[in-house]
Amino acid sequence: MTQPTTRPLTSARRTLEVLDAIATFRRPFRAPDLSAALGWSRATTYQQLVTLVTAGWLERGSDGDYRLSVRAARISSAAAAQAAPAERLLAVLQELVSRTREAASVALLDDLDARVLWRVVPDRPVSASVPRVTTLSARSASVHVLLAYLPAERRQQLRRSAPARSGFLSERTLAAVRKAGHAIYRSTDADGVAAVAAPIFDAEGSCAAALAVTGPSSRFEPESAIEATFAAAERISQLWQYVGDPAQNLG
């Protein structure tokens, strides 16, 4: 006998949609702001806000603005503990490697170096290798991404502190990376590497790290991995805010 399928509660689902929308605001908000974000009528939105205030999920200030209560912070803390973000990040890299059949890595800027925190290789010999620490050189798609998304003032500081190492990365080159949303590198050496890299963003929308797919230039076409790299970078960005100190949790 076929068991009846339990139907989800529409009212509960709509309330969760409201919470998802509220999570996009980085500061207290007003009812019209939320109504516009949801595409709902103000009356419907206000009813949801009243419900969440009554349940203790929202607080309303004397100025009429709404903000999430401490209860939401408790859920966030529990989610971080249960989500095992480092394990999930590794799983994303493993999926990317399975899809592209090339090595995948996550790197971030460490002063004047791009430090590779995590690297997964396919289950076959890969002649191209990425050292644990990669200096700022043009031979890295990850470095192009990391520098391209740095604040302009910070890039100028790097140029002044080590012009011989960073001067070759022109603002025009980095602007092209930002416009494309990714960087591609191909070695001119016979046994060199080819790579595509995309930014990983933190909760504040800043580039926190770079995700790269790398393989021997003799067989790997970076353009073929752009879509997969973008998709993986987006998933890792969602996890990044829960990773904590990358040096401890990923290194």
C-alpha cells in the first residue's frame, strides 16, 4: 500500500522565505524594503513581520526599523557547528575535480604571497603541480584574481613595497579580470600549466580567496572549466563565512 506523501506547510515555507530575504540586509530595515525584496504586498509583508516579532525572531526599534534578534544568532551558531564547512568545502573541490578531471585549489593572499590552503588532485597522475606557497608572479591565475579584487589602495601599497614582484600586473590587466569575473593563464613553456580562477567572496562581499582549476597546458583548456569553476566558487562563497580562520581550518 502506498503511503500518503506529507505535504509541506505553505505558511511555514513563506515565513522561511521572509527570513531568507531578511538575511540579505546587513543593517536594520523597514517594512517597505522587505516588501520590495520579496515582491509581496506591504500588507502581507507586515503580517509576516508581526508574526516574527511576536515569535521573538525580530525586534522593532523605536524608529520603526526591524532587526534580527539574538535568537537568530543562536541558529546561526548551531548551523555553523552542524554544517562542517571545511568538510563541505573539500567536498566541493572534490566534485570540481571529478567534473574537470584536473586539480582544484583554494588560495588567499598572505602579505606578498598567494598561499594555497587546499588542493585536490584527480585520481590519476597530474604532471602540473602547484607549490604550497606561490609568490606574486604572473604565472598564477589565482594571483590575478586576488589582486584584481583587492581595494585599489591596498594594491598600490603592494606595488610600492615590492615593485619588482608586483609591477608586471598592470591595472588594465586586473580591470579585465574584474570585468570577466575570472582569470585565465596559459604557460608558454612546453611542460607548463594552464589555469582558470574565480573569486570566492565572504559575507561582506569582499574577495576572500581564489578558486583555481589547473592542469598541464598540453591537454587542459581553461575555457572549458569556466562554468564549473564559477559554480563551485559560488558554493564555496556560501560556506566561507563559516570557515573561521582559514589558516587553522583549511591549512
